[in-house]
Amino acid sequence: MTGSVTARPDPDRAGLDGVDLDRVKVDLSDLDLDDAYLDGVDLDGVDLDDLDLDDLDLDDLDLAEPARAAVPPRRRPRRAPPAIEIISTSITLLSVALLGFALYLGFGARLHHDRAQLVAYANFRSELALATAPTGQTVPGHPHQLLKLGAPVAVLQIPKLGLKEVVFEGTTGAVLEDGPGHLRSTPLPGQAGTSYLMGRAATYGAPFRHLSQLLPGDTFTVTTGLGVNKYRVLDIRQPGLPQPLPPAPGASRLVLTTAYGGPIVPTDVLRVDADLTSEVQPSPRLVIGASQLSPAESAMAVDSGAWFPMVFIGEALVLAIGLVSWLRLSWGAWQAWAVAIPVVGFLGLATADQAARLLPNLM
């Protein structure tokens, strides 16, 4: 407060102890302060002209400390309604799940492939050493029992591409997640006839990504339970190119097959034909033919059997997201996230794995 005040106090009762006169203009020209006590009075900015300060006790007079302004109380931020918080948390978790699917295809799928290859290579080496590796469509020693989908049957090595992959029995999307697959209706590599191997070009390690870099005359090997088989590339068939002449009776040919086109949306199939240059291996009788294979084993097919587990796990994921959103209101943000990360993460990865099987098996 500022202003001009003319004060004529009673000198006998003029007690101004503790009074702060900052920013106050007081005209004290006619003020008689005989016997007045101003202990602790702040007189900054006071006009003391003609002030009679005889007998004035200025002990403890405070002339330095300014007045402190009042601080308004701090307001707590308003919380959104519970329904809005639940919806926002659910949208956040669903967005994270979709981002996790993309990251899984880019990085997690590669880890899945590498681990499967590591385990399968150790197992197949053991089978080769024990002479128990498969030599046909059936389990060794059990001529009426077909090999299980995903059983290791060979090792493919292409030095030019730096490729060394375990080959599995079957060509469904689930099998090709682990590595290249052998089309079950054809003989194993090295045996008489035409064998087919399929592999992915963009996801799960993409073992056949650089297949188009092969040229006629390039060589590679395929090791099976019957030995090491050597091949020489005959040609690289892009879509629309004619097929080569069939192999001579009793000869062996291998066709490597993968997706052709963009990495996200492949448009067709790329094939590499190679002829066997080493000795043809004994060929057991074929037990199953092309008509007995499931549609999911053909080139660029999708695994329709993944729909049920994907929907089931996806529902569990949605329920988990709803539960975490509710727990965030009941427990608090950090407690809810501590539960959400492992639960939603596990269900998200499981859903992503099943959803990936609905993509073309050569992608």
C-alpha cells in the first residue's frame, strides 16, 4: 500500500514494535515522538524531515528485510474421469502391442529362427553320427510312420551366399519359421527325381533372401543321412520364364524356391534349378504324393490353422489390457505397469507369432 498519511498518535501509547512501513509514505513533520518506542520498526522510504527523535529508542530497528508477499496455495491437477483413464490406457497398450508385432517380425522372428537352427543343427549332427538321420519320408526303422513336420532332414550350404541352414521336413508357415523346408511329396536331395526346398525371403532370418544372386555354374552342397550331395546351378527362373527340360531318368535335380518381389508384399515365386553332380543316392519308395499334402504346404500359402490360436490368445490379450487399465485406477500407475509388462508382453509375442503364420509362407 502507498499513500500520504498524517499521523498524530498519543506519544504515551505509540507502540510500533514490529511494524513494517515499507512502501508507506508517512508525513511526520508535526509528529512528536517523545518517549515513543520503535523497536523492530522498518522505516524504509519514510520521510523523517523535522522528526523529533529525542529519546527515541532505535534498538533492534530492522531497516533491511522487505515485506514478503503471500503465496497462493498450490492446486492439485484434476484427474480425468475413470472411464477416460481406462480407455486411454487401453489404447496405449493396444498401440504398444501393434508396435511390438512389427518389432517381432523385424527382430524377434530372427531370434526365433537362430535359436531353432542352433538346436536343430546339434540334433542333426548327433543323428548323422549315430546313422539315425532320415533318408526318406518315413522315420528310420519305421517304414509306415511319416516324419513329423519340422523334423531336421538335411543341411544346405551355399558358399557364395554364406548360407548354412538346417532343412526341416514340411513347408507350412510354422515349419519355415525355423528355416528352409523340404516339400514332403518329393524325394530328399541327392535321390533320383526332382526335390524341392522352400525358404523365406523377408522374415524369420530370411535364409533365401539373396537367392537371386546365384548364377548358372555356382555350386553348393546338401548333406542328408545318405551323405554329401553336390549341386551345380542350372538357371534362375523369375516369374514368366520357361521351365528347363526335366532331368534324365535316374538323375537328380533340386529346386530352391522363395518369394519374389517386394519384401512386404511379394508378388510371385523365384526358383533356382540345380542339377546333382555327385553320385545319385538310393531312393526309397515315396509314401505320400502331392494330393495328400495340405494347402498350407504349397508355395505362398498361408497357414489357416493359425486362426484359432491367434483369436484365443488375442482375446486373452484384450482381457489382460482391460484388467491392467482397471488396476491402474485401483493400485496406481507404477504398480499396474509392473503387472502389465510381463503379462501383456508374453501374450503379445504369442499373438504375433500366430499372426505371422497367416502371412505367405515364403515371405
